[in-house]
Amino acid sequence: MTIDYPTLAKTIAALTDGESDAVSLMATVACEVHHADDRFDWTGFYRVAGRDLLKIGPYQGGHGCLSIPFTRGVCGAAARTGQVQLVSDVDAFPGHIACASSTQSELVLPVWNGTGRLLGVLDIDSDQPDAFTQDDADALAVILKDTFSSVL
């Protein structure tokens, strides 16, 4: 399945219009993104919950890790560096945290509010190898920017 990102962006914008609560926005984005593509086995947010610490936030799919330090894993790398992590093979990623043994590839994007403060990361896992493309990362980054720019 190929995602129609323009339609996904419009749907999320319509569902979140006027909302500025980060958790409500995360819940809606996680749901809509997760159900947009069969490649997405786990879709959710890890929120900044302390100094260099992420805590699981709204998500879709099986259980996830409850806490992830910025120093560990793909999510930690995205939070620590502020850069998108596009990982085609999680077993080749140094320090990967296996929250689910079925995960083979991962896409993690930092989530910023309207003032440039890191709110957390959007983590998308796939049980397929090399499931994500730069086009996925670019389109999702635009959706995240548009959605979370109203959060203070």
C-alpha cells in the first residue's frame, strides 16, 4: 500500500483544527498514521518526560518500551540529535532497543512545538525490512510541523 500523504495531511489537519494539547494531537496523529499503511506495525510517540528521558505516549499497536533514555536506541538518537532516523535494518543499528522482537526497520522523527522545543519523537516500526523511504520521512515531517506548531 502506498500512502496518499496529501490526503493524510488534510485528514489530520481537519481532525486537529484548533487543538493545542500535545497529547490529544499525538493520539490523533498516531491513530491516523498507523492505519494509513500496512507497513506500519507500531506507531506512536515517546514524549520528553525529563532531562534526556523519553516516556511512552499515545500509540497504536502492541506494547512499547515505557522509558527510553536519549542515550539509547533509535528513538534516543532522534531525540538527542534532533535528526530523523531512517533505519532499514534495526539489527545493524548500534544500541537498538528491541521493544518488540518483530521489528525489522524503523523510522523516527523528532517532534517540535511552535517555539522549537522538542516535545518527543514519532516512532514507526515495521515488521518488514527496509520498509521506509526518505519520501515517508519528508512527508511525515511536514505533517508533524503543521500539526504541532500550535503547541506551546
